Amino acid sequence: MGTGNAVSDKGLGGYGSLAVAAGIGSMLGSGIIVGLSSTITVWQQGLGLSNGQVGILSGALTFAIAFGSLAGGRIADAVGRVRFFNWINLLYAVGAAVVVFSGSYTMLLVGVVIAGAASGADLPVSMTVVSHDAPNDVLAARLVSTTQVYWQVGVFISFICAFLVSRMQGAAGGRVVFVILTVFALIAWLWRTLSPTFRAFHEAADQRDAAEPGVNTGEKVSVVKIMMGADKKMYLGFFASILIFYVGWNLLANTWGQFQTFMLVNAHASQTLATGMGIILNFVTLVLNILFASIAGGKYRNKAFVAGIIITFIAMVALSLGGTNLWVIVGATAFMNLGSPLAGEALYKVWTQESFPIEIRASIQGFINGFSRLCCGLFALVTPALVVPSAIRTTMWGFAVVVVVEAVAGSIMIKLQSRYGTDEDRRERVQRDQVEG
């Protein structure tokens, strides 16, 4: 990122448009997950799908996102991060359009896989481009965490759209939702590709890199070589801490994301109450994501992490003690939506972008994101049996342990970052040493 003064005075207002353009990619990522899950019964009725085909569609989306995350960073490194950032949403638009015109299960599956892989690939590359273009770590943290707001916006909009089209006949409602996703993907593609402002940001960042020691501006690098090199202990510590933290958080978040309505209905809530709670609680999460974005680059970030972990742990204990009661589930879910934005995905994104060299950030973030998605996909196969009233209390004690593991991993990450600093800090030290030497 560097410390170039030419653009650092623009502040968030100057770079806000870049965060929005990257954030639309995050919105598309959550949009396809929620858009499919909230309209899956509509597709089933409209196309005459079996329960087995419905399960395959859901699983295929999860694994397509994971594949995109795992492969996207390496592909971007090969073809160029900015070029990949500019064009990946066109592929998403193609996949979403295939879904819109699907007249069969096979066509629907192909469209879901294409769009899912594109959305998975976009996230790590977008985060890397945003953090690279920002002129300093404080602004980068705010910009990266701001993209998480758009992830939540995607969830919120998808819930509302699915609700509004729920009375349409056949698969029409599902098609409308995916038309909206297609339009947003085309907007993101055109904006990222044609914007002279973004082009200026990219060029300014490259110029800062060229002026700083220790920054690779074009030559391909080996992730393994960097991770296992002279700073092996530091990078492996960062990697292990972030990976453990994010996998734990994502298992919990994914369970609520996919099975919140399922748990409420099994506790004898009406479908109207269950879906209505989903909209209200996601709005709360959206507000808190906006709050976290405002402090992500400051001294209150670590305090927010502690508060988020404590709130989440309280929610798990409450469910462990009274998880068969409808209003206990509602209250605990509300607590989850309070704690998750403060100690969750936005923090994982910021940590990853701050800790690793620009040359490998997309690959590292893609691997962590993809591995986590694979874990969630496998866990989702058994989750329905674990959140029914007869098993939910035991399951939540297990999740309470997961939250403790998250807390330990996150605390270690904070200590490591305090000891070693961010990537920008380390490069500035090298620059000072060379000047003084």
C-alpha cells in the first residue's frame, strides 16, 4: 500500500467509490447464496425438481464458491489482479443469466455453478485490489471492512426480493431475483472496467510500489517460498490464527445463515414470523457492519473483537440452556447478529490484507475463504439433524466451545500483529533502515 502523500489526503471520500465497486462483488456473493436458498422451493415447484436435486443445487453452489476462492487468487496472479478484478463479474452475469433462462435442472445447475465460482473468485481479489490501492493501512482497513457492509446489503436485499416475489406462479419469482443479480453484475463489470478514477487509483498504487524497497511489481512469486522463507514463523503464525478464527466463525455464521428459519419453524414459529425475524435481524447486522467499518482502522477494533466474542458466547450458552424455547432462540439469534459483525468476517478480511505481502494476499485470502467454504459445505450435510429441538442444546454447547477457540485464535492474532506490525509497517522499517544505513 505504501505511504504516498499524493493521494493520502483524499480520505475515505476519495476512495469510497472503489469500496462500493468492490462491495458490489461482495453483495453479489451473498446475493446468490441467499437468493438461491430463499427461492429454492420456487424453483423446485416451477421446474419439478426432486428433493435430491434441490440438495445437489445447494451443495454445488457452496463447493463452486469454494473452488472459485481457492483458484481465483492464483488465476489473478497469472493474468493480472486488476484485469481479473475488472472482468470477473461478467462471468458472474453470464452464470446468473443462464439461471434466469433455465428450463431444466441441468441448465439451472450449470448457471448456479458458473455464478458461484465467479463470486468465490471475486472476493479475495477485490480485497487485495482495494487494500493495494489504499495509500495507508488505516484507510485500507476501513475500505476492506466497508465491503462487508455490502455483503450484508446483499443478504438484506435478497430476503426482501424473495419475499416480494413469493406469490408469483411457477419459477417466475426465482427468475426475477436472478435478473436483479445479473443487472448488478453487469453494473460492477462496466464500472470497474471503464472508470478513469479506478484506473488512476491502480496506477498510483503501482507507482508507490515501484518507489518502495521490497515490493514486487510484476514478477511472479511463489506463495510457498514466501511463507516458508526467512519470516516463516511470522507468516505461519498469522496464517494459522486467521484460518482457525475464520473457519470457526464461518461454521457458526453459515449454520445461522442457512438454518435460522429451519430452527425457528422447528420451535413452532410461523413461516411469517421466521422470515420476518430474518429481515429484522439482518438489518441489525447491517447497521453494526457499518459501525465496525468506521472503527476498523482505529484503536477500538480490538475492543470490538472482545465485545463481539463475549456477546456471541452468551448467545451460545443461552441456547444450550433453553434452546427448545422459541423466544430463547429468537433472543439468542438477536445476540448472534449483534456479536458477529464485531468479531467476524470483516475482521478476518482486514487481518489478511494487513498481514501478508501484496504479491500473495489474493492467494492467501482465497485459500482461507475456499477452505472455510468447504468445511461449511460438509458441515451443512449434518446440520439439520443437529439443530432440531431434541439435539439443539448439545449442539450449542459444541458451538460455545467453537467460540472459545475463535477467541483464542483471534487473541493470538492480535498479539502477533502487535509484535510484528502490518505489512506496511515492516516495509517502512526496511525503508528507514536503508536510508539510515
